[in-house]
Amino acid sequence: MRPFAYEAPADAASAVALASVPASAHVTASVQYKGGGTTLIDLMKLDVMQPDTVVDITAIADEAMHRIIRTDGVLRIGSLVSMARLQADASVVRDYPLLTESLWQAASQQLRTMARLGGNVLQRTRCAYFRDTSYEQCNKRVPGSGCAALDGANRAHAVLGASDQCIATYPGDLAPALIALDARSRGAGQVRPAHCSPLPTCTACPATTPHIETSLAPGELITAFVVPGGPRRRSLYRKIRDRESYAFANASAAVALDLDGDVMRDVRIGLGGVATIPWRARRAEAALRGHRLTEASASAAAEAEFEDAPRAQP
Amino acid sequence: MQQAFIDHDAFQCGYCTSGQIMSAIACVREGHATSDEDIREYMSGNLCRCAAYPNIVAAVNQAKAEMEQG
């Protein structure tokens, strides 16, 4: 592991000041925020990420970043809340099954205890060619070098949102559930002061710039996630994986329904494990909205969503 | 917990055992050792290449009963 400077600021403004260097949100940036460190430290040991400075944000005292608050049907979750804490929050367990289930099925209890929600949403791909520096080609790690996964062992790679530059899968479970609920991210930075925006991992597919994984401006810090009202209680997170626990998704779906009898007045679907970003399945939603939920209508919706995805040759 | 691991032969090579025992104690103390399934889920972050998993679950169950008696 390379030497690096370690900073542990006590408030968000100081953290932002430390991290406001050009391109700070990029894989290759010289300054990186550290929450629980469960992705970053691994990647530093692997020499994939080589920051000069690590800004530990867990010492930040700003109360809003640590709290889970519910007011008027809106759920506001601080970005420094741990996965384990949100998963165990009684009111979230009762009213947001898809959030609880997405966390329960993610990682292991040790990781859920360490990992914070901001970092969880920003976690980096598990693509083996990204994580192993002995492969020279990786457009995320070395911009412009190519993509070894295209012709490699890519069973776990993305079929939605991919390009000939990168097919690395977004691996997280919580973000697909958050986007199904239309959650937004509150951020603070020098370029953009306190503001609310779509989840920063959800805006850009890696068409030509796979090393730019978020829409965060330099130094921008996620302070909270805000979940507006909408269907939530009738919801679930279904995850298919190679092991029953402690494994990333081969495919997952976060689904929230508003039913009138057996007709879907509203339907929200977030997909994980199959796309380069947390994927809102809007084509599938449009195919289902106003219809009865049957195996046939669900299959047709899936076909619509995956219409442009590459197919296995028979 | 250490005695329960010995009683149930919950390891072969012993490489993972100290970590298994730490996680097992936390699993019981945090109230998650309520069923074999829960024990398996909460212990899943600790891999055992000798695959002593059934014995580990048995050890956690035994230790849980004894820890709760104080």
C-alpha cells in the first residue's frame, strides 16, 4: 500500500474544502473521501486507487448526516448512517420493505456495520479487470486503455447501459431500491452549495468516459438521501446470486406497487446486477402501469426492458 | 464460545477460527442467533475453507444457550 495523508475533519465544510481538487469524484483522483472504507481500502491495497490524501468523513459531527428522520411522508436518511442501522430501523422495516430487504441481502453483517450509506451508493464496480492491475486494459482505471472484459470472463457484466468502452456492472443493492422510490441525494460542495439532485451514480452510462462514475462536482459531499412519498409498503427486493449470502447480485429487482384490486395504478422498478448504473426500468413500468399483474404481463414488461440488451447466441 | 467450538469440532485447520469466534460472540450478543438460518446469515462474512459450517452453527447454538444462562 502506498503512503497517503490522512485527514479527519470534524465538519462537512472542512471536508469539502480538503477534497475540492479537480476531478475529485473520479477513480483516478488524488483525494478520496472515506466512509466505512469497505471499498476504498480494498482498492488501495490492490493499488487500483492511489489517492495522495484520504479524507475520513466519519468524524464529521453535522447531525443531519447521522440521522434518520420522517416528516410528512418524507424519509430523510443521513449519508453517514450505517447499512446495519438503517436495516434495523423499526419504522423503515415496517414501511419500506424494499429498503430493509436490499440492505439485509447486501454484504455481510461486519460490512454492513462498517459501511455508510453515502459510500454504499457510491461503491465501485466488482469487475475483475478493474480490480486487478495486471490487466493493462481498463478504461475505468486507465482512461483510454481499452476494456479487457469485452472479450474476457464477463458472465457477471452489464447488459444494460453498456458500451464498447466499458461493461462493468454497478454492484450495489441499496441504490436500485432508492431509485425505485424516486429518492434524491442531498449534497454540499463549493461548486454547488447545498442542493438536491438525482442519485449521483444514476445519471451517466459509460459511453465514452467510464472513469467518470458520478455526477458529483469536485469535492461534493453527499449529506443525505431523501425519499419522497409514493408506493412503499407493498414493495420488495428480490436478489438472485451464486451463494445464498454474502454475494453480489447476478440480477436483482426492487419493486414497489400501488394496487387497485389487482390492477397496478403505479409501479416502480429498479434493477441491480445487470446494468452499468442502478437501473430504473421505465420501459417495464410503462408496460405494466394500468394492467393486471400476471406472469404474462410481467414477462412482457421484462421483454420490453431488455429489448436492446445483447442476447446469448443459441 | 471457545469451548463450544472445541466440543463441536467446529474447525479443522484453525486458520479462520479466531475470526469465527469473534463474529459468533457478536452474533449472540446482538441477538441474531435466533435460528440456524439467522446464524448462517450473520456468520456468512467469515469463510471457512475446511467447510466446518454445520459444526460452527452447532457451536454457536450451544454457546448461545450457555451465554444466556450467564
